[in-house]
Amino acid sequence: MLLRMGYTARTRDGYRVAVAAVSGVTTVGALTATGFLAGAYLVKPIAGTLSLRPELLFSQKGAKTTLIEEDVAADVELKLSYIDVPVLLQLEPTTAGSIRPHVYGGPSFGFKANCKLEASAGDVSGSVDCDNDFDLKSFDLGGVVGAGIGFP
């Protein structure tokens, strides 16, 4: 069996929309977040054009919005850092040329590494480490689906 090893560092910007129910508080705009993603992966052929693709990634997640309560507007940002471990199956069909298209998908297991909540209203601002102060889950289960092109 041929063992191919590839490493990649990549960035990702995204837009998240979430629905939150908070009594007595009004939000202005959607909850949004942009973040950085970097890591490495290994591609190990297991049968024909099918490969196992485990990854180890550092990713930033979170949300940013403006909250309004009793005529006071506050900009609030939740910053979360995770160590993500996707375990993917990759299909790379045989092609005539040197360009190798592939598709992949599978579960992703996330472990919270850090949490910070920042807020500002007028001239007042502050931040708090929310790892211990809030009841946030330390584990995140997700899914990954993607496609790519390999070059020689």
C-alpha cells in the first residue's frame, strides 16, 4: 500500500446565522463570525480510489452581534478556539491527466481549547474568560463535506 502524506495550512472566512432566544434583550443583525483555520492531514489509501483522511486542525469559531436592552446598545463578541479532528473518507477517481479531483466527507470531533467574551457599550468595554464562567459544552460534534483538486 502506498502511503501519501500531505500537510496544509489554510485560512477560512465564513458567515454564520443563528437564532438565539434571550429574554428581555433584542439583537440587531445576524450573529456573524470570521475565523482562522490551520492544520495538517494524512491521506492513506485503503481500497482502490478510496482513502482515509484524518485531520488535526486549530479553528476559531464564535459569534458577533449588537444587543439592545433598555435603550442601551452593546457590541458583543464570543470567541471560541477549538482543536478539531475530522475523520474523513476521500474518493479520488482515476483521471487521464495529472490533475486529481477528489471529494471527501465524514464526522468532525471538536474539543474546546479557549473561550472569551468581549463587550463594549459607549466608552465602557470589558472582556471575560468564559471557560469557567458559562455553561458551554467542551465537545462539538459536526460534519465535513468538501472537494478539491490535487496537482503533481
